[in-house]
Amino acid sequence: MTISCLSSSSEETLRIGKELGQGLEPGMVVLLSGELGSGKTVFTKGLAQGLGIADPDLITSPSFIIMNIYPARVPIYHIDLYRIDDIRGLESAGLEEYLGGDGIAVVEWGEKLPRSYLPESCIKINFEMTGEEDRRITIFGPARFIPERLQNTGQ
Ligand SMILES: Nc1ncnc2c1ncn2[C@@H]1O[C@H](COP(=O)(O)OP(=O)(O)OP(=O)(O)O)[C@@H](O)[C@H]1O
Ligand SMILES: [Mg+2]
């Protein structure tokens, strides 16, 4: 299913992330797409809170090192592909082992991942900047992972 939420502040984006995070199961891959500054890392922070991370301040954009791992209810693999031009180079980094494994992978610039890397069910989220603080957040994925509250407020 596809739902679209409007956020008018970072706090709202955090909350949407948190609600989605609460229902995720190990093995899920969450792909985040959207231009620079559209809210992917803010959303990841919310998601990690929903997954029970003790200290959300741990979450920073892993742009320079490709991946951060945060301990939560299940491990969170926070991957950022912004600087990656050729995904094939990452095979040697063993990226695939983190996708669809024991934890939850959240991938900024997730559209760069080839389909063959992805498990059957994944969630894709698109961030559009519609104003200085306004964002349209569109979530595509299996209905069972999309909280009802978001489904009802989705427009
Ligand atoms: N509604 C909103 N939702 C999310 N962030 C917002 C919102 N309004 C303003 N912001 C601001 O926009 C910025 C979003 O930054 P963030 O690092 O999450 O973007 P990003 O998509 O991860 O960018 P990058 O591609 O550089 O990693 C933050 O400075 C945040 O405070
Ligand atoms: Mg980011």
C-alpha cells in the first residue's frame, strides 16, 4: 500500500518515524529517498526511537563511513549511500549481510541499491520538500507494517 503524510516540523517527522519503527520486524529493509536535507536522517532518528534505542543522539548521518550500527530492540544498520557511485564496490564491504538479516537496515539514498540486494518485502519512503519546514513523506510497503494511525491520517 502507499500512504502519504504531511509533516510541518522535524518533531512531526520524528513522530512518524517512531510510529513506523514500533511495528518493524527483524530482516526489514527501509529505503529512504529524497534530496539533501529532506529529512531522511531525522526520520531515522524517530525510527530508532520506535525500535527502543536508548540514546537517539547516537544517530548521525554515516556519510563518511557508510554504516553505523545502533543497539536497540534489534540491531539497526544505518547505511548512507550518498557518496557511493558504484554499488558493486560495496560487495567487498559485505553490505549484503546487513540487508534482510538479524536486524533492521535503514538505507539513505536507498534507490542506489540494486533490487537483487533486497529482501522480498521492504519499505520505501520518499521525502519531498514542499516548503522550508514542510515535507511530504510517502511510504510504500506491506500494509501490516504501516501503523493504522498513519493510514488514517494519510492523504
Ligand atoms: N518537517 C521536517 N522534517 C524533517 N526535517 C526538517 C523538517 N523541517 C525542517 N527540517 C530540517 O531539515 C533538515 C533535515 O536534515 P536531515 O539530515 O534529516 O536530511 P537528510 O535527508 O538526511 O539529508 P542528507 O541527504 O544530507 O543526508 C534538518 O536540519 C531539520 O531540522
Ligand atoms: Mg542524512
